[in-house]
Amino acid sequence: MSAVLLEGKPLAENIKSAIKQEVQALGFLPVLASVIAGENAGAESYAKSQKKSAENLGVEYQFHKLDAAVTEAGLIEYIEGLNADKKVNGIIIQMPLPAHIDYKKISSYISPLKDVEGMHPENIGKILFGKAKIIPCTPAGVMELLNSTGVDLYGKEVVIVGHSEIVGKPLALLLLEKFATVTVCHIGTSKAGKLEEHVKRAEILIVAVGKPGLIKGQWVKDGAIVIDVGINRIADKIVGDVEFEEALKKASYITPVPGGVGPLTVTMLMRNLIEAAKIQS
Ligand code: NAD
């Protein structure tokens, strides 16, 4: 058996066409404000790629560059200015922030109506009640990928490896909403020597850890759907967390890395922006 590749790009292109139409239907130019504090080449290059995607969709992308020495209070004041600016529909804070600034604290100062990353406690809380309109980008992208396979999630054994606030935890809630049976594994699962046994029974396996080769291809259940969120740079190559070649032989669908989840994450950011603009208008 050789798995079907679950490529993110074609799916992202379809969603982008729908977004373009929604932008036109809005009747005004949606604006995404991107805040960078200090110098960071990675954050700047990521922001540039967001800018390109935004502009392709007819969205205005504003850079707001602050000094590395900006205080937490200074950054909060800046965000409050963007919250009050009627032209700005969405706010994104680029990571990493300078070490003296606590992202969790800062993210709760973004207006929940402009929180396009879906990380404000109010938006996260709405996921719990199945009422969220703005959903964290990577989990939203994973749900789109799963949906594209046509799989019925009802009662499926889903194993998520990784329990971060931006991926694993919100994803678990989204999957529970679809009545999947969800197991969330993390470092404690590995330390207890139980990772393999959980992975082996996954009908749907989603891995977001950041450790290349953590998931052995042999552990993948025959016919499983494998979504590899991990991004790891090894020499000049980018790889995921799953042993791809081995897993390919066992899975029914598998995401490549790069080119699987990645293209959807930025697309979901734009979808959230449009959703935010609609909520505000
Ligand atoms: P994180 O560091 O916040 O969380 C890592 C998680 O992995 C934690 O739950 C931790 O307990 C778990 N973990 C660590 N070692 C483990 C082990 N040996 N066994 C089992 N679990 C273990 O990471 P994150 O921000 O959620 O990102 C995870 C990965 O996903 C990274 O590679 C990141 O680059 C990637 N990522 C990709 C996208 C995308 O768009 N494709 C988006 C976000 C994150």
C-alpha cells in the first residue's frame, strides 16, 4: 500500500478563491496589522510571506515595527491603539517577542474581535462550546485537510501527539466537537514509555512536536490518516516528526513536509481576517 499525499497547496488555493470572493463582497479593504518587536530575521521573513498572501487576496497588510527595547506596557498600549483603529480588522503579533515580554499576557490584550490567530482566551473558550468563529490557524488547517479526505470523524480513534496551546489542545476540542474519540499524547506519554502503544491504534494520527523521526513509520496503523504538523530543519532539508518513507507504505493518506499543513496555516489566517471583518461590520 502507498498512501495518497495530502497536499496543502491545492486545497489552500481553493479556499483562497472563496476568500477572494468574500473580500469583494465585504465592500471595503480589510486590513491586517502585523506587529514585530525587535530584530528577528525569521519573523520578518514569515511576515513578508504573509504580506504576499494577503495582497494576493486583496487584503492590506501593514507592518508595525517596534523597538526591541519596547516594554510590556508599551506594547500593550500600542495594541490598544490598533484595537481602537477602526480601519484595522485583524492584529497579529509576530513571534518571537523579546525575552522580557510574555506572549500569553500580550495576546489577551488584542481585541477578541480582531484576534485573527484565535488565541484570545475568549475565542479559545468559544471552541469549548462549539461556538467559535475564529479558530487558531494550524488546527483549522488540519481540520480542512481531514475534511478533504472525506473521512467521517464520528467515533474515529484520533491520536494527537503534542499538547501545545496553538496546535494540540485546540485541535482536541475541535475533534471532540465532531464526536471523534481523542487521545492527546505529550512528553509525559513518551516518558512513561507509552507513545508507541497509543500511536499504533490511531486511525487518524496528528503529530505536532518538533522532533524529527519521533514517530516510527512501523508504528503507523495500516490505512491510518497521518497529518504531520512538525517542521524541523536538518542541514538544508525540512522534515516533519514522522518517518515519512516508512509511514507512506502503511498510511492511507499522509501529509508531506513541507507542503502539507504549512500552506493552510497562512490561508486560515486570512480566512480568520475576513471572519473578523464580517463580525466587526
Ligand atoms: P511546542 O514546543 O509548544 O509543543 C511541543 C509538544 O510536543 C508538547 O506538547 C510536548 O509535550 C510534546 N513533546 C515534546 N517532546 C515529546 C516527545 N518526546 N514525545 C511526545 N511528545 C513530546 O510546539 P508547537 O508550537 O505546538 O509546534 C510543534 C511543531 O509543529 C514544531 O515543529 C512547529 O514548528 C510545528 N508547527 C507547524 C505549523 C505549520 O503551520 N505547519 C504551525 C505550528 C507549529
